[in-house]
Amino acid sequence: MGIKSTLLEIYDKKYKGLMIFTIVLLFLAIGVLGYNYATTGEFVKKGVSLKGGITITIPVDTDIDTGVLKTDLQDRLPKADIEIRRLTEAGMLVSIIIEASDIDEDALKNAVIESKLIELKEDNYTIESMGSSLGASFFRQTIIAVILAFLAMGLVVLITFRSWVPSLFVILAATSDILCTLAAVSLLGMKLTTAGVAAFLMLIGYSVDTDILLTSRVLKRKEGTIFERILGSMKTGMTMSITSFIAALLAYIFTSSDIIKQIMIIIVIGLFFDMLNTWIQNTGILRWYLERKQKKHGEN
């Protein structure tokens, strides 16, 4: 109880300093993304499904060291951007998926044949090609979808609370979640795919859930102080977030699918930042706004 009381006291008295810390994190994330764009022309590395390129799926009946295969292909095609994924069924490897961009189809097939680390015979593989313009178009449409999701979210929040200021706080917290998670994904060297985009759209929903819970409890309930109402909403919100966090983390650990792994790691990172941005940033700004409003009305 002593430790809990101390933490609550710090949370109560130092909330402005903690709030500033999350704002600094947001600006650091913007700095990381800005640096990426200035140096590479992209905010985050994109996979073949967003960038365009060649995908070869090769059935296998023996285990393949994908790390060695990737190194060998990268040495043969130094200008290509290559990723290799494993496709399993019931824990058994059934196919190897080779994704490559900035290279043509024949060059990739010849490199795979020359490597001799995996057998590539006629009619024993499938190959798909996505042009760079198609990949760029899909990515552009994805960005538009995300922007529309934010606009719709802002409209719903505005209708719910009938006030611009709390609505902007919710949107700021959700934006902070997305930008901080995107920066973390970039720093981890991950390549964003269509699965990753789906994870970010899911993350918007997770973020809005907790922020609306906080805002509705603090604004619409009148019993207790502002801080007491924040603590009440935090018990429910943190339970939701921690439960989702653990479920996503376990799914990431135990799944063998690279697609599911990317979705889950993005959700894990996003939920971590959501807890910071909801229960430190949003609560801090909302509390500061309401206490200032109360003080102003009291003086008048």
C-alpha cells in the first residue's frame, strides 16, 4: 500500500511534468520520421505489398535456413531489397516466400537457381509481380483511408462530447499513438506491409476506446474530484489495455506466421504508447483544462 500511495501521490502532483514527457516523446517520434523522409524519401520502410516487386512462393519438403538463403541472395543481388518468409502448417514448413523489389523477375529466378540452397523447378513454384506504380497507388489509398478514419473518429467524438477542446485532446492522443508506434517500427527496421497497415487501423480503435472512456467518465460524472474520476476510469481502462497487451504479446510469441507477427508486434508497441498517451498525456491535458476552467468560473 505504501508504494501504491507513493505512486498515486507522484501521479497526482507531478502530472504536468509527466504530460510534458509524453509531448517530448511525440516530438522525438516526429523527428525520427522526419529524418527518415529527409534521408530516404520514406517515413518508414515499405514491403513489397506496398512498394511493388516480385514474390516467389516455393513449396519445400525439408527445412531451409532462411537467414543463409537471404544472405546468399542479397550477395548475388546487392541492389535488390529482399525479404524471406516461412509458410507453415501445423508447425511444419511447407513453403518459402521470397519477396524482392528493385529487381526484375528473371534476375531473381536466376539468383535463386544459382544459389542451390533451395530447389526451383518448372511448375513447382508460383510467382507474382506488383508494379511500383500499383504499390504506390495502394499506399496512397491506405494513407487516405487512415486520414478518413481520423476525421470520422473526430466527428464522432465531437458529437459525443459537444465540445471542441476535449475532442481535440482525444485526437491528439490517438495521433501520438500512431506516430510513436510508426517511429518505433522504423527504429526496429521493420518493413511495413498491408498487414501492418491493418494493425495501425486496429490501433486507432484501441486508442479511441480508452480515450473516450477517460473523457466520458471525467466530463459526464460529477461525483468526486477530477483526480478521483480519472483514477476510476484508469482502473477500467488499464484492465482493458493490459488484457489486450498480454493477448497480443502471447500471439506474437507463439505464432509462426510472419504476417500475424507483424500485426501483433505493432499492436503490442501501440498499446504501450496508448497507455502512456491516454493515462499521462490525455489525463494531464484534460485535468489541466478542467481545473483551469473551474478556477476561472470560481473567480468569476
